[in-house]
Amino acid sequence: MGSVAAFANAFAAGASLFVAVALIGLGALSDPQQLAALAISNPMPLIVQDLLKFVSAAAASVLIVVLWKRLRDAAPTMLRVATGFGFLAVGLLLANAVLSLFAISQAANFSANDAATANSLNGIIGLVGLAVIVTNGVWYLLVNWAALKSGRLPRGLCWLGVVVGAASLVPFLALGVLVLGAAWALWLGIFLWRAK
């Protein structure tokens, strides 16, 4: 189960990166005006991006439980805290996806009638997105540190997870975190698959 969730998480991260860069565009991601125009004229890439967040949340939930079970004896307190941050990140990711889907569905109304509400909602979605990255980064740091100390996961995988966690604490590295997180999940999936 853990290997399938890890592979699903790697897929969701890779697909999200592709959608963000190739279909939405980096310019639109950093410009609320372009993002609003895209939501009105061609919302499908934004909808796909949000649906991938649901896939990622489901896969992450399974991974949080699998890694908690694998590591809880080695560092029980650290794993309780890590699990809390992991599920907080999942909840925030789901909130981000729901708010974003709502904003997409209302984009034409917001642009025509209430630009201030649209800007506020876009700001909230952005802040929740940053909170997802940071809380998930804390989870990566704690889980991989516990795994490193216990030797229950490969050392290289743990160090990659520590790097992902540390990079998550620097907001402008978000796309890099997505790439590294996909690599980490793929490596974890391979390890868990072989460990069966």
C-alpha cells in the first residue's frame, strides 16, 4: 500500500509540475491578472491542477500513516509531531484546492463585479498554498530525520527528504521542492516495493 501511495504521490507531483509550467505557465502563476484571465478563457489546466491536489492529499495521507507505523518505535514523540504536521498539510492542501476551484468557478463574476473580492480570495489561496508547503516541509524534516537516526530507510533517501524539508521553508523554491519531492516519493516507492 505504501509503495503505491508513494508512486501516486510522485505521479501527482510530476503531473502538477507539468501542468504548472507547460499548461498554466510561470507568468500566470505569478500574475493574478493572467491567472484570472486563464480561469475565464481556459480553466481546464487550473481545474486539472486542483484535481491533482486531491490525488496528492490521498497519497500523502497513506504515506503519513505508513511512515508513522514504520518509524514510531524509533522516535515516538518526533513521529507524533511529524504526523500532526503531515495531516495539517493535507488539510491545508484540500482547503487550497476547494478554494481554488471555487475561485475558478466564479472568475467571470469576480472580474466583472468585484475585483476586490477576487484579489482577497486569490491572496488567501496563495497564503494557504504557502502554509501547505511549509507544514509539509516540517513533516519531511521530522520524518526523514527520524528515519536517518533509526536506519529504517536508506540514508540517501533520508538526506534527500531533509533537503526537501529545508527547501520547503524557503517559499520561492516551491517548484524545486516539487521536483525534489517527486524524486523522493519515487525513491521511497521503489524502496517500499522492494521491501515487501
